[in-house]
Amino acid sequence: MTDEERPPLSPEDLPPLPVSLWYDGYDWLGALRHGWYDVSSWGRDGWDLGSWPLVIVAHYDGEDRHGLAVYVEGDVEVTAYPNREERDGATDRVAAFYWRRRRGQRPDDLPAEGDELLPHHRGPYSSERHEQRAH
């Protein structure tokens, strides 16, 4: 079955996230289970993703479904994607939104609102990717 033939995914297609029995974002982080994991850094240089403990991003990687959860001061928005590329593209947009609204560790060359992110702003951080920038 191709992606075009597959029905759209919904948050119900993903493993459950912690129920609202947490005190703050750190409690929510500690309660992540079922394959969900926090994503604290994004882009080539590992800029802050979110603003812990108020804004936290979590990912889920399944065989044919990928999840994005954004915790914002106790509220959680969850979206499901058929592949990692689409989920990471959505995470790029989340990162850009919060980078543009706060100071702190963020790209110095962040494009203006409405402009596309530069390639080095996109995608998951890894130490290997960071080291490649000097070569």
C-alpha cells in the first residue's frame, strides 16, 4: 500500500502519552513511555528545542508511524505522520516558532518569520552532524 492509498494517521494510532497526572514538564518527561522520547536539541548545532520545563517536544518512531508531541505548560498537542521525514518537517516548524519567540540558544542566522529555514536549521541534532560542519 502506498502512502497515497493509506488512510491518514491520527493521534489514536500512536502509543499513549502520560495522562495529566503530572506537576510540571519535568514530571511529564519522566512519565514518557511506550517508545516516546524527549528531543531537547534540533538542527546541525543542537539549538534548544522548546523551553524546558514549559515547552517540551517528544517523538515516537514506529515502523509505519511517527509521532510528534508538544507539551506547553500542561497542554499536549499530538500529531501522527506516516514517515519520519514528515514528522521531522513538522518539528522544524515547531523549532522555528519557538526560536523566533525567545532568546537563548537559537540560530544566529534564523530567517525572518515566513521565510524558509536554512538547511542547517532543519532536522535532528547529532554530534556527527555537528562535527561535519567544520569539515
